[in-house]
Amino acid sequence: MTPRDASDDSRWSDLDRPPLNAQALHRALVRPGGLWSEVEVVQRTGSTNGDLVTRAGQGKAAEGAVLVAEEQTAGRGRLDRQWTAPPRSGLFFSVLLKPSEVPVARWGWLPLLTGVAVAAGLSRAAGVDTALKWPNDVLVTVGGEERKTGGILAERAGDDGVVIGVGINVTLKAEELPVPQAGSLALAGAVSTDRDPLLRAVLRSLEDWYGRWRAAGGDPAVSGLQETYAAGCATLGRTVRAELPGDRSVVGEAVALDGDGRLVIATEQGVQEPVGAGDIVHLRPA
């Protein structure tokens, strides 16, 4: 790792990117009867998901634990892709959920539920239009083009838990983007890039959607999750290529989201193929 100057560790080393207020976040989010049991902010870690999975496995984290990092040095996305961003330029956090009332077969909806919650929270607090790319990307529009500003990663934590990790680019400038297809709330014209209210909005939205889904026994139709995800999904109605395990791919129109959260692709051969895991490439604008 490249040595850091000591000044880089100052809480106010970048005045355009002030630190999160951990005490204020805890006061705002942790309440009797609520989902969030603790909110911890660390300056730097490898991966909030990795840390929280480990704590859960050791019995050191309760449901509703929230771990936020100002900087991640080994952040991960799906398919073991690396997630990198300058310190305090985004929201990088993980939460521990234990949906004991929900059959395990329905836990696969949790990343999609998180996507709906993140999109709703950002739309309200940042004033930007968001869309969801199946299965785990949050998109914004920058210069007329769809750009990924957020990603979601779900990992099992022991027998009874799931850790959901979220990464959102907030103030990244064009020259700081890791890849040309990336974006940020700032580049999308957000009315606010203050990370404290953004994080509060996202976590409150997640608490609301998780409560609805859990009360419905994880039923995506009864909870409204399936319909809401489909309404905000930029993948549906597009011609896509699904790159599947085993070096197989499927090309066709993404026509629906089934009851298991799988993307249904109608191929030119007249086959409707549900895809539960894979990398989706949008081949043309909607």
C-alpha cells in the first residue's frame, strides 16, 4: 500500500467532504422498537461486509447493526469486483438482517428490496431520478447517459442472518470515476450531497421496506416489492445479454420479474428463460 501523509488522516483534510456525524446518526436512527440497533462509523476498513459477517459469525452483532466506513480499502461488488473511491466521497455501509419470519427461499429478494429502498431514499434526499439495473445496480443519468452510482452485495452471515452491503458514489468528480460507466449523485445534479441526511434517508427507507416485506412473510406480491421493483427497473423492456455461469449467455428482451426475483428473458427462439444469477448488459436504450 502507498504510504499516506499523516495529514490525510485528519477528519477535516478535505473541507468539501466533511466526515459523517456518528453521534447524530445514532440519535436519529436507533430508537426503541426500531430496526436499527447500533450505528458505528469507522474511518477506514477493508470491507464493511467482511467485518460485519465476521462479527455476526462470532455472535458480536445483533440484527439491525449498521457499520459505515469513511473509506474502504478492499470494498467488493458482485462477482468479486473491486469497489474503490476516495475517502468520504460516498456512502459505504453494511447492515445485518435476520428475517426469521421469512422462508429462506425468499431471502433472495433482499438485494432487490435494498435496491428499491436505496433508490427511494436517494430520490427523496438528493432530488435525483434513479433507476435500478437488475439485479443490484443503482443508476442515475449523467449527460443524458445512464451511469452506475451505487451497488449492492448480499452475503449470508451464519445460519440466520444476511449482511447487505451498499456503496453509493456521492461527490465523485469526473476525473475520480473508476470507470467511464460510473457516475455520482453530484454529477447527476443532486440538490444535496450532504451524506448525513442521505444515509438517514436510505436507512429509514430500508427499514420501511424490510418491515413491509417481513410482515408479508417475504411475499413479494403482497408486500408490493415485486411491483415496485419492476416499476423502477431500467432493465425491463430492454434487449439484454445475460452472461451466465459456465461461459453461457442468453440474449433477448427482459420482459418480467418472476416471483423468485429472477429476470425473465424472451429469446428470439420464443423461449422465456428465467435468470437468477449473472451479469446483465443493456444492449440498447429503452
